Amino acid sequence: MKVTKITYLFSLLILLCIGARAQQEEALGGKAGEKLQAMEVAYLTRELNLSPEDAQKFWPVFNKYREEVKSTAADPSLTDPLDRQQKVLNIRKQYRNDFTRVLNPDRGNKVFAAEDQFRQLVRREFIRRQMEKRETLGLRKRGN
């Protein structure tokens, strides 16, 4: 149990460090999107406890799922937000079956929860950095 907590904290620390580095590189014109995607791969691999064999089966299905969701989100013909959300929900339902076939029912059902948790981590880190940036700028303005 103690090792699991240490591993989790260490992984989270690495995730945050990589995120900080990605933000710095983005400011310098780097490829932060690729780094964020790599962080997501690491996070999902850990959360879903994917073995190399599982990963080999899982990632092609997940990437196909991700592309369908992205194309739906970018579809200009879906002007009603509820229609867009319904279409994404239908895609998720379809891929839930695919994920449970590739992994097992327990881990297959965890895919969306882990994906949502990763997004929340990234969102919180982004907000934290924005607040930190504002505070730093506010202190600089007051100091001048």
C-alpha cells in the first residue's frame, strides 16, 4: 500500500514537471501538444495497468476513438451543443464495448474515468499556473 502511494505521488510529480516543461517549450514555440499527449499515454497506461500486450491492443482502438471524438467536436454542422454532446456520448458507448473486449470489463469501463481524471489534472494545473502568472505580474507591477 505504501509503495503504491509513493509510486502514485512520484508519477504525479513527474506529470507536473513534464507539464511545466511543456508550457515553457510552448512559450518558446515547442510542441507542447505532443508532450501533453505523451503524458496522457503514460497516465492512462498506469491507471489502466496496461501490460505491453494490452497496450499493443488498446492504443490503436483508443486512437481511433480519440479521432472520432475530435472530428465530432470540430464538425461545423453540429451547431446545437446538445446534439454534439449526444454524438460524443454515442461514440463513447460504442467504444466502451471495444475497450472491454480489448482489455476486460473492469479496465474497459475505467477508460473514460481515467481520461476524465487526466483532463481534470491538466485543467487544474493550467489554472494554477495562470493564477501564479497573474500573481507574479501583479507583484512586478506593484514593485515598479
